[in-house]
Amino acid sequence: MDTVKILTGEAVSAAVHALNDQTRRQILHALRARRMSTSDLCEFLAERDPEKKIKPQTVRYHLKELESAGLVEQDGYAPAGNGDSHIQKKIWRATAENIFIATGDMDGLPERANPSLEKTLDLVAIMKQIGFHIPDDEVLAKLANDFVERDKLLKKGRTRAKATLSDIPAIDPGVYLSLRRILSIIQLGEHEYDLYWELTNRVCSILRDAYKNGVGKNPEVY
């Protein structure tokens, strides 16, 4: 699943049509959270509205509409029933966590949220909960501070990148985002650039050690 999907041209019309239905919006929301089968989605929709009877064929129709718009996709198969049968059921997922409609205003394309020490501390604390071995609170606080300082540098570089790219009369939104990420780093001043990589290396080293000393493998995400 992509983090961001940017829609342009005819894809915008298809997405607007597909999402002009509450049930399809609920299905997309569910598939952004986790992979699900048609029967899983029927149960999910029934829990949301017990009074509304949702048939599997109705869900399959909605999935087809969302798939045609490029918003969901099949993601393999899983055994049906209790696993005794050879029958397989399709598994679906959303194509992206976030979907944006691009206009002529490139400044409106998505950015990371402003750096926050409190939010970053929450992020690292959750890493501890899922098995990363962060040695102590002092290291955690230092790690969170490095995260914030690194994001501040990126934000400064992004402002310069936007100014550079504003001189280009027409550019694909996906290309714009890629160039903005690159320019946000390479247009930093010499001291800023060195500090950015110092912070990045320090953060990555701490997290890699925490990963190796803790879970040792990627935790499964539900």
C-alpha cells in the first residue's frame, strides 16, 4: 500500500464517482486499516449498521467500482471457511493510506505534519510497546528531540524547494513531490546539510540497535 496516492485528470472523475456512496466510503476506510475479504467486509458493514442488510454480491459490486477507480486492489487469496476446503477467497486492500486530488496549486500537495516533541515521544513510546528495546527514558527523550530537529531542517529545506519548483510552469504532481523531497535536503546550507545527516544517522543507529535488541524482526501489523 502506498503512503500517498495523487489523483489527476480522469482519475479524479472516477474516484469522485466511486466515493459518491456511503457504503463504498466505509469499505475504503476499512481496507485502509487492514486487508479484508468480501465476507469480512459484510461483517464490518453489519457492525456499523445492524439494521442494514448487506449482501455479498452488493459488496462485490462496490469493490468492483472502487477497483475501477484505482482505490482498492486484490491482494492475494486466503482459505475460505475453517481451512478444510480448497476453496480460496479474494483478499482486498486499499491502494493508498491517503488519497489527494491534485489541482494547479502544487503548494497544496501533502506535507508531513509540523514537528512536535510530544507526538514524537508518543511515537517512540509505542515502539517500546511493540518490542523495540529503547534502553532508557533519557535515550528516548534524546531520540525524540533528534527527530524534531531533523524535521525542522527538512521544513526549512522544503521552503527553498518550493521556491525553486515554482518557476516550472507545468509538472506532474508525483514528479513534483519526488523533486521536493530531494531538493529539501540538497538545498540545505553546508552546516544544515551536515547536521541533517548527523541527526539521521544517529536516529537510525539507535532505532536499528533497539530493533535488533528487541523484536529482532518486523512485528506483524493488523
